[in-house]
Amino acid sequence: MGENERGKRLAEAIALREQGAPDQARERLLALAAALPDDAEVAYQTAWVHDVLGLEAEAAPFYERALSDRTTLTEPDRRGALLGLGSTYRVLGRYAQAVDTLRAGVAEFPDDGALRTFLAMALFNTEEHHEAMTLLLNLLATTSGDPHVQRYRRAIEHYARDLHETV
């Protein structure tokens, strides 16, 4: 399949997903993924449509395939694939894999608040409550536009370092 044909078919499938026809998008993406098994972008889009449909178990292998190629995905797609795979592992109860994947995402994209939020949820599931709260409190302190939160930002950041401190 030529690059033009691939691009056209991929764009059509993405448009179907975005227009609320995920079942049709899934059919097209599965066909593309079968024809182009080494194409990271196709794998990512195929994973995404499975997530949209609530088919997390089917999404995971496509996310894994997309992330196995560190050079092809654009930065936004790589961020999305890391978040998608981490979230998918979490939904499937594969908490340790979720934490590992999301930690890798946060290490690669430390400014991404969504990755940090999903990591905090996975940490909660592995009973790493202190680290989960630390992540969320720091995220809240640095990203909230709420003037009441901002008034107490220094205190929130202080306690994020040690929630056990009382004085």
C-alpha cells in the first residue's frame, strides 16, 4: 500500500471516530493494522478506537505495538499512547504495569498533568497513597486557577512534601 493510500485510509478512519462512528472506524483501522503491522501511528489509532468502544483488552496490544517504535509517533501521539496504555492497564487491573507505564510517561513528559493524574490513580490502586497524594497536591498547587487554592499554594506545596507533618 502506498503512502498516499495509507494516509487517506487512516484519515478517513480517524474522521469516523471523531464523528461518532467508532464501530466503522474500528473496522477500517483493524484492516489497516493487518496490512501495516509495523506502522506505529496506525497501531496507536487502532488502540484509541478500541478504548473509545470500551474494549480495553483489545486496545492494549495495539498501544504496546505503537510504543515499541520510539521514533515514528509524533510527540502528542506518544504522550497519548503512554497515557492510553497506562490507563488501559489500570482499567484491566494490571496496576503494576500501569504504574510503570505512567512513570515512564511522566519521566518523558514531566509537564503533562494528565499523565501525572493517571499515575496518581494507578498509585492509589497499588496502595502507594502518599505518593499519589503528593502528585495530586503538587498538580493542584501549580495548575489551579482557583484563587482560594492559590492563596494557600505555599502551604499545599509544603504539605505535599510531607503529609504527616502537623506543625
